[in-house]
Amino acid sequence: MTAPDPHAAPTLLDDDEDVFGTPSFEMLVRDGVPVVSGSYFMHPPLRAKSADWDPDRPGRLIVRASDDSIWTCDNVPLTGTVTACLHPVDAP
């Protein structure tokens, strides 16, 4: 039995196929440090390119995604570990 090629192109859904789940983009924050991110049920998948704290709004995390879109999450604690659900920022 041969192992699947980890570099193979992903299998994409047909336009008429249903995706089971709600599209979301999340960031894991551990003790105030953004650690890892990922999107679920979104195509193409997103990852964080950068993550910074908003200097004008304590507890607001600002994330630039791999597609250069901007996402935020409010009320993110600076201690402990939390999964922050990010929301897109509307373009001006």
C-alpha cells in the first residue's frame, strides 16, 4: 500500500456540493501571543500573515490573512489560552 502524496493538489468540491459547517477563521492566542490560525470550511483556506493588538482598543486583535484581508476579534484576554473567532473588516 502506498502513502498518499502530501504535495498532491487538494480535491475541491463541485459547485453543487454542500459544505457541512459554518465558514470561520480563528486564531489561537496563548498569554497574549497569537500562536496559530486557520480557517474552516472556506476556500481558499486562510492563515494569518500577521497579528497585532489594536493600540486604540484594548483586547482587540487585528489579523492580516494570507489573502491580505483584515480580520478582528474583540475582548480577547491577555492571559490563558483562547480561540478567537475572527470577523472580516469591511473595506472602505
